[in-house]
Amino acid sequence: MRMKLKSLLYLTLLSAMLLGCASTKIENENPSYKLTSNAKTSDYVYYEALYPVFAGTEFKNLNKEIKSYVKARIKKFEEDAENAYEEMKNYPELLLGKQSDFHLETESVTYSGKIVSVLISLWYYEQGAAHGNFLYKSFNYDYSTGEFVTITDASEMSLEEISLECKNQLYKEKNADKAMIDFGTVPEMENFSTFTVDGNKITIYFDPYAVGPWATGTHEVHLNIK
């Protein structure tokens, strides 16, 4: 009887271990990636960028787009920072040892079926400016087709439906500026180009000034996938 009980206990533990391994395998089926860094510092500029590079040839289009975006943003920042430094040299008392700063980070990588969503944040400051600037950039990519996904593709909603839902949610925010909200949610693709897909939820991101003044920061709207 003891041997039977021991055998039963062993089989139970073995089954639990196998089930645990199976569930772990399912959780790890999402594509792998590594974060790549790029940084530079000088007398007048400092920047750092941390962005994902995905493994596998099916991600070559996504990797190319992300790398091109980061490269273009850094190039423009360096040019603007150099111009700002040259202008500020005429006012040395205002420099105060400050540099132009640029920080690009990967905020999230989420998945929904064969769609991977990458959300990147960018904060930058140029010498002489009253304050820094902040923005989001997203990449939504179907790695089964090698194509990028739009908000209407992901949500199966029209731009008019998305616009209305965004207005309804943003109007409920404290100190909502309806005029800015109406302007920033006009049913045009560009207004809803920054979004991520996570399971059955879509999050749309609005940068400062898009649907409200700088002081209110960024804004988010959530949609449920049909």
C-alpha cells in the first residue's frame, strides 16, 4: 500500500511539473528581443537611446523602422542642439553649464496574437528653452505578414467611431479642454497613430498639447477589441 501511495504521489508531482513546464512554454512563446543602447556626451550635448532589436528574420521590417526612427531623431537633436549652443554662446551667463539632453527609452513591448506593439518615449531639452519636450512613438507590427498595423486594423473601428470614443473619455477628465480635445481627435489617422495593443485592449496615447495644455501632460484612451 505504501509503495502504491508513493507511486501515486510521484505521478502527481510529475504531472504538476509537466503542466508547469507546459504553461511556462506558452508564456515564453512571445518573440524575444534585446535592448540596444546608444549614447554620447560632449560639452553641449548628451543623449542616450535604449531601443529593442527583435530576433528572427520575420522582424527585419520592424527592426529597420525602429532603428531608422531612432537614428533620425538623434540626428535632428544633435543639429538643433548645436545650433542652440552657438546661439547661447552669445549669452554665457545663461548657459550655466547646461547641456541639451535627449533620453529615448522603451516603455513597453506588448503582444496580441501575431501583433507586437512597441512603445517608445522621448524626452529632450535644448539649451535656452523654457522647458523640455516629451512625446511617444509606437510601432505595431504583424510579424506573420511583415506589415505594420493601423488603429483601424487593430480595433476594427472606423476613424469616426474612434474619434467619438476618444472624445467621450477625454471629456470626463478633470479640467478637460473641449476645444483642444475636439481639435486633437478629428477623425484623421495621424491623430490616433500612437497606440499599443495588449491582449484585447488598445491604448491610444496623446502627447502634451495634443488634447490639452502642457501642464496636463500626456493622455490615454482605452478601447476594447471587438
